[in-house]
Amino acid sequence: MSSQSNSQLMAQAREVIPGGVNSPVRAFGPVGIEPRFIDRAAGSHIWDVEGKEYIDYVGSWGPLIHGHAYPPVVEAVRQAAGRGTSFGAPTAAEVELAQLVCERVASVQMVRLVNSGTEATMTAVRLARAFTGRSRIIKFTGGYHGHADTFLVKAGSGAATLGTPTSPGIPREVVADTLTAEFNNLEAVGRLFKIHSAQIAAVIVEPVCGNAGVIPPADGFLQGLRDLTAQHAAVLIFDEVMTGFRLGPSGAQGLFGINPDLTTFGKIIGGGLPIGAVGGAAEIMKQLAPVGPVYQAGTLSGNPIAVAAGLATLRALNEEVYTKLESLASRLENGFKNNLAKLSLPFQFQRVGSMACLFFTEQPVGNYAQASSSDTERFAVYFRAMLEQGIYLPPSQFEAFFISAAHTLEDIDRTVDANFAALQADG
């Protein structure tokens, strides 16, 4: 525990870090309070620098599917660090991680490890453009694929939270080839293909939108994207940075039975350390240097410590873990929905697997326009009430929260009780 308070640390941070944080959504601005500086964590709980304990549903924004300080990951990191933190040369563990991804995800024949989800999506689009010889891509309103210039058009995640879905600093010509459609609107995608078919290199999509809250795909939507891209010889990219290995052993594509051409990974494949990956059909992946002409490189790509953490995380994911996650998440969902019914509140609790979100809106949410109708002031009141009761949620209406295998029945039931009280808070 630090001798300084959260407020004292934030005041110091603002002097040396823009906004006091190194990622915008951590700033807590949308919920009207200052962020908590986390001192330590174990399992499903975290402690801030003032010693207050919370049940954590952020989980480092998704990677910690086994919980904080998971012993096999800690030990794998310790052993890897003891052998050296970085080599700038190939390692056997990189091969093992790539093999494991290929074994578990049917659409993936080859993998390139990178340093982040943003790098992975950048590389996927570059590959698609090179493979097809076309320049345009389709993304979905509210979809977030990292902070590369190409993607910051009608983006979700922190950009949506801060009300700046298109960032300054991006030349107009850079995004001229980025087309947008509404998530779950297959007809809109079809119209774009009808107009621009000869120029569209790829469609990139979060198969479960997790950066505008949690929005599941409508029946037939993902299959429709698969059919349209195949019909027009475009590349279908699933951004599974968030959903990969969280929604099942093969991610969202395994859950919904759709094989994309390329998939981007992150978060869980690094077990809480910085990593990303792009994988897919060999004929596309072989466009990458050194075997092909598409250049991509990274000094720390395949970092041995991150790879070790990822291997330990993936190896521990089995049917028992996924069954437990579904049981815990279902219990939480039932508790939240029962609370809404008891209080006659028309809010929407949406969940896919161990990802969930409570939308403060009366209508079911199937796209970003519907998500953006949510009452963000009401969410801020709710967030503060939950935090006061020791429940740590993402500080944004437009983010998913995550259940881990480290959560207990007691955690879930405490959270449901806190939810009932917080829903009655009036600010």
C-alpha cells in the first residue's frame, strides 16, 4: 500500500502524463471521479493504493481469463525472465505458441506474432490489400480495431466514451478508403459491395462487438459477411483480440461456426503481457516478409516473457474452465435481470459467454446507434455506487466487463446484491 492517496498520485501523474493516464478510458472522466491507482491483485480481487479491495470485472480489459497473478503464468514468467528478457532472435516458445493457435483455430494455418492488437489489425489489413490488389475496407460503426489511422472512423471503445469517434491528426486521404456500415445490418454491407465491389479488399469485424458495450451478432449476420466476401473475392477479417479464446477454445468463430480468412488475436494469448498476432490461410500469410513482399517487423515481436505467459494461459484453458465461466456468467446474468425486473427498470443486460454489459437504455442494443442512446449520466451514477460497494467495473457505458475463472459464487452473489443497491442510486 502506498503512502500516497489516489488523488495525490493523479495530481502527480497529470504533471508528467497527458491526462494522467496512459490509455484514455482509464481516466474515469465519463464517470465523474478520479481513477483508482491499483497496487496489487490476486485472483478476482484488486487493491488500490489506499488499501481498498474490489471484486474486479475489468481483468486488464480481458486478458486475465484465469484471474490475477495466476500461479502457472507467474511461474512461467519467472522462468522465462530468468533465461533472458529479449533476444531479437527466434525462440522455440514462439513456435509452440503459433502451433497451439493453429491447432485450436481451424481457419488459422500460419501465425505472425506482433506486439499489440493494433499491430495485428494493421498487419491484417495490409495483407488483405496486398493479397487482393485493392485498397478499400469496410468496418462497422462503433467497432474498435486499435488506434491505427485507418480504423479511427466512427470508432468505439475510448473514442466513443470520449465523444471523439474520429480523431484529429488523421489526414482525410488516409481514411478515404475506409467505408463504414452499421453492425448487424447486412443489407448496408451488400449495398457497399454493389457500389465498390472492385475496390473492396476486406471486411473487418468484431464478431461480437465488445467496444461499444457487448453487442452479439444477429442471426445470419456473420454468415452473410462470409458469403458476401467470398462472392466478391474480398478478405474476411475477424478481430478476435477480445473474443479470441474467451468465448471458447476456438474463439467467436468456433462459437458461431464461421471461418474467416484472417484473424487477429491479442489479450488472452499473452496472459496479461503485451502481445498480438495475425493468423489465417497460408496463401495470404505467405505474403508477409521474408517469404513475401508485405513488410512487417517488430523488435520485441514474440517476446519470450509474453510468449511464456500466453502458453501458460492457453494450456490451462480446457472444457472445465469454459463450463465454469458459463456457469458464473449465467448466474450473474440471472441475478442482474432479476434485479431489473424487481425494480421495473427497462435497462438491457447483454452477454455472450464471459463478456457482458448493462446498457442504460430501454431498447435492446443491436448496433452502435442503439448503444449510444444509453443514459451515460445514469451509468456514471451506477458506476460510482458499484465502486463504493467494492465492485470494479469498466468506467464507461461503452465497454464490456469480464468474468474470470477466478471469480467465485460469493463474488457473483455479492456483485448481484451490489447491483440491486446501485440500480436504486439517484446520484
